[in-house]
Amino acid sequence: MEDAAMENGETNKDSEVAPALIAVHPTQNSVAVAVGSDLRVFDLLGGCAVSLVDDSDGSLHKDSIRAIRYGANGKLFVSAGDDKLVKIWSTESWRCISSVCSEKRVSAVAISNDGSYVCFADKFGVVWVVDVDGFNGDQDFVNKKAAPLLSHYCSIITSLEFSPDGRFFLSADRDSKIRVTVFPKKPLDGAHEIQSFSLGHTEFVSCLAFVCTHECPQGFLVSGSGDSTVRLWDISSGSLLDTCDIREKAGLLESKEIEDRYAAVTDLCTIPDSTLVAAAVQSLQGIILLSCDLSAQTLYVAKVVSIKGDAFIPTSLGTSFSSGLLWMVTGASNLHDSQHPCLSRVKVISGFKESGPDFVQHGPIVLEDDEIPRGEKLLEKLQGGVSFDENYFLTAAEALKTSMSNLLIKKQYSTEKREFRKRGRNDKKIKK
């Protein structure tokens, strides 16, 4: 019975459910939301929806988008996902300047700090790199091809990140590993020098972020995981500096929404010009704010920001360098029998500039819809409409829990079943 359930899990349609994603331009010129194959961008400066132009193959994405990212200088935007396409966009014209084909479905993307390279990971555990050096406007990179950079050997890669100084390239996977690689001067020839491994999580690593200040520009790495912890690392040595258990700490702050079984940290976002880290948790209607003491190298929960009255469990977080706003989105695509296949909900939190007792007591706060920049016009574009169905978002949250479990939590098999599966492997078959 157990084995049958495991086999069914491998082909369960719930595994195809994709979370809504959000990304914010570094100077908050625009905001992008992806729900399923639908990519929506709103121009905050012009106060209007963006029309995407893709002449590469006459269409946008054909399947669920799994990763979106702005470059550090804001000139490039990348989207990729289950259709095995990595689309590179110019944020000046919002034209697709290159559409790169991947051999497998794409799970994560990153852009080098200088905007010269786009990296993406596939479901087979390989990281690829594309050279876009020399981009200075709206020219096309029609014939760009990806070269292999490194591999995690058949483990699904969940997150990619560059260190603040650009020296290191980080990749995290389903097998609880964080690999820190020296980013080479010639990435197209591969990355062969490993700086360290950050080992300590007991479940899949879901997200990575860096906490930096002017006094500590290199900063420290924070990681979120399916083991319900956020951990602080020194990437040069791979040393674990501190661990913050989300269930335990949030419980002390009277956050009873978190269920023990589904308390995976799904996304992390550092607040610019501060040592605060926002964490989204699978079953929490709101976010958990953690504070990092860089001198003491410790991490602790500063505040739980709850969202009352809405079935809002964030699936993705985003912010910019130039604002004190944290953008959040919830929603999912490919829900079985859903009447709202592309519906999402966007919310914004402000008030991160407060400090001391005032921060704990008063800030931050969740903005009302009419207080969000560009208000109703923005929400109509990014959400797929202004109104929303609360039951839909509850259903989406439950479906995403199952989806993440099926995709990232490694299945357990009996000894007999494991041997049976081994006999079916190509490398075990006897060649006649």
C-alpha cells in the first residue's frame, strides 16, 4: 500500500501545481508577477501595464513559469520554467532579446552582478550559463546558447544566487546542500573551484539570500528549508553560525497558524539598508521578520506580521534597493477544477525604518489596497482582476503544500521496492 502511494505520488497532478512569483525592479521602476504561463509586468514610473513583445517564436511561455529575476542593474529580466525556455528581456522596451532552450525543465535562475551572464538550473541538477556581455540597450542575442557551468548530480536545484561582491556563485538543492563555487573568469569553460559546502539543513533548501550592510558589504548568507529553520552561514568556510527554528520562535510570538507538518520556509527576502530578513512559511498568513546581528553572528525572530481577514499565505517575496516596501504575492496555477487558473493576490508591507520598541509595537504594517503604489490599476494587472475569491487561495495554499512535498521531499521505498527500481535502471541492464 505504501509503495503504491509512492508510485502514485510520482505522477500525481498536484506535483504540477506552480506557485505565483513576484519580482521587483532594483529601483522599483516596475513589478512583475508570474502565475502559470502568464507573465504580468506593471510600469510603476509610467503608471501603466507593460505589453511584452516576443518575436523569438511568436509566443510567450507555454507552461508554468518557475523562476523570474531582475538583474542587479535593472537592465535585464529573466523568466524560465516548465516549457524548457529561458527568456531574457530588455526592461527598457520589454522585448524578449533572447530565448534559450534548456534540455530539461528550469527550476531556478540568476544574473551575475555585472549583468554579463545569465545562469539557470534544470531539474536534472545541471547549472547552465549564457553570455550576454555587451548588452547596452535593445539589441537581440538571437543565437545565444547555454554552456554547462556545474552540476549537483541528479539533485533538483532549488535556488541560485551570486554573492554581493560577485566572487562566488551559490547553488542549493533538494538534498539539503548549499554549494559555494568560485565564479570563474571564463564561465563558459565551466566552474571547477569549490570554495565550500554549507551543510546542516535536514531537509531540502528552498531559498537563499544575503544580509549586507555598509559596514559589512560581503555580508552573511541566510537559507530557508523544509526543516522549518532559517540558518546563518559564513560562505568562505561554509561554517554554520546560527539556526533559527521558525515553529518554536513563532509559537512564542503567538503565531498559532503554523502547522508542524507544513512549516517549510518557502521564500526569503532581505530588507535593504537593514539586517532584517522576511520569511514566508507554508502555513502562515503573513511573514516572519528575522533580525541578524552581524557582529555577534546570530539570528533571531524580531516580529511576526500577520495578515488578518484574508486567506493570504505568501508564495513569493520581493523588494527593491530604493524603497522600504516588501512586495508579496499568493496564488497558484494548474489547480484541479479551478475556475480561476491565473488569479493571484498582491499585498505590500511598509514601515521597516522604525527601530527599537517602536518597531516591535507599531511597524511594519500591511498597506490597504488603495495605499499600494498605483493602487487599483496595478492590482488589476498583476492579480488578473481587483476582486478575489478567498476559498481559491485556501485551496491554492493546500495544493502547494502537496506539490512541494511531492517534488522536493525525497520518497522512501522499502528494500524490495528499491531493488526492483534498480533493476529498471539503464546502467543496470545487461547489454545483449
